[in-house]
Amino acid sequence: MSKNKIHDFIMIILGNFVVACSVSFFILPNNILTGGVAGVAVALHPILPVDTVLMIDALTIGLFILGALLLGKQFAMKSVISTIVYPIFVTSLSQVAAMFPKDTFVMPPYVATIYAGVIVGIGLGLVFRVNSSTGGMDILALVLHKYLKIPEGTSVMIVDGLTVLLGVVTHGLTPALIGIMSVFVCGVAIDKTVMLGMQSAKNVMIISTEWKQIRRILLETVDRGVTILDGSGGYTQAPKPVLMCVIKQKQYPLLESSVLEIDPKAFIIVNDVHQVHGAGFTSKHVVGTNETTY
């Protein structure tokens, strides 16, 4: 097995362990109506009096079988590890939680939902970083996408919406609204975890009559590469070169002061960049080229 595959395997195991910790210590003790199979198990419990841990295990395995039948071998290969380890982790950690005094992990719902969302998001983010699947309720969204031609994002929203609606019916409006908070926090945590370790940068576009002098300053003083784009004024239709420069976030004050010193009327557009591949931003250079990779 290659080092990359070992790394991916470890990340999938760790990600599922983190998600299981959130389920066992926050979601189940506090009946948080979050997304995923744990949220469905909590929502179904009042009308289907089966142990929630057993329900999570059954849903995880059942959805995997459904996905393997309807979505094919490639999906099954991506999800099989999570399908095996996630139920084991949830069952084991729930038993650990039961060893503590009663109500040890019971807390105000808004506190539990925030921490549950953060921890689940971190776990899912670790799995997503290696381009793997956690299975679970995502399978239903993928089935809707494949057979009903519904966009993936819309399919996820439909599945989550049905989960919340089920929670409203079985637990009432307030718990369902608290669960929505968990889903939102989880989404933010996923984004932050997936982007972890990637350099924050800014894409700066500059329009100025002094573009030649500004280009030299960017190359020599700011020490960043510059791309010249062909532009023209919408009213005058006169040629107006546009300088595009991607810089590290901490370099922006130097760039701005240098540009405005040359041309106080320069037009500067700044956009946040969340991921950059290329010389000066990533650490491993590809021999014989200017490209670099993470």
C-alpha cells in the first residue's frame, strides 16, 4: 500500500472517529436534531422506540447497501471503510459515555448543538479532504441526483429539509430549529477543515495609467508575479491594461501603499482567494516548471 493510500485510510478512520465522538457525547445525550443518520435516528425515536445507537448502525449499513445497488461499485469502494468503522465507533463510544454518571453529557440544547456541529464538521472535513465519502444520508441525495436529475446541492437540501420536517413532527418546532443551527455550524466547520493548511491569499486587479511603473513595483518591491490583461474603457473604449497579481494576505498593505504612492487615483479591486497552486505559494516545486503543488 502506498504512503498516499495509508494517509487517506488514516484520515477516513480519524474523521469517522471524530464524528462518532460528537454523536455519542453530544447528539444522542441531548437529542439534537442534526443532519445525517444520527439526526434521523433522533427524529424517529419517539415513533419507533428502538435504541438510537442500533438505529444509527442499521441506517448506516442499510443505506450503504442501497447505494451499492443503485449507485454502483465506484461509490461502494469510496464508502465501505466508513460504513464499517462508523457503526463500530458509535457503538463503542456510546458504551463509554454510559460509564459516566447520568447526565454527565447533558447540557443546554444550544450549547450541545454548537459543539456537535463543530465536531461533526471537523470529522466530515477530514474525510472530504481525501476525496472520500461518509455514506449515510448523502446516499439518498446521490440517488435523487442520479435518477431524478436533481442537482446535487438541491438533493442535499431536500434530504436535510425532510429530516428537519420529520423532527418538527416528532419533537416540535423549537428542537428542529436548534437542529438547523447544528447543520449550519457543521457546514462552516467542514469548509474550515477542508481548507486547513492552505494559504490565505488575495487576488488584486489594478487599473491605472501608470501601469508600467506599478508593474515594476509589483515585480521588484512587492516581489510577486504579474499578469497583464487586455481591457478597454466602457465609455471611451480606450485601451486600459489591467494588472492582476495574487499575493499573500500579509503583503497587501505594502502593495496598496506602493500603488497609491505612484497613482493615488489607481482603481484597485481585491478578492479573497482560498486556495492557490503555483510558485511562491506552495512548497513542493515540480522539476522543470514554475508550478508547485500542495
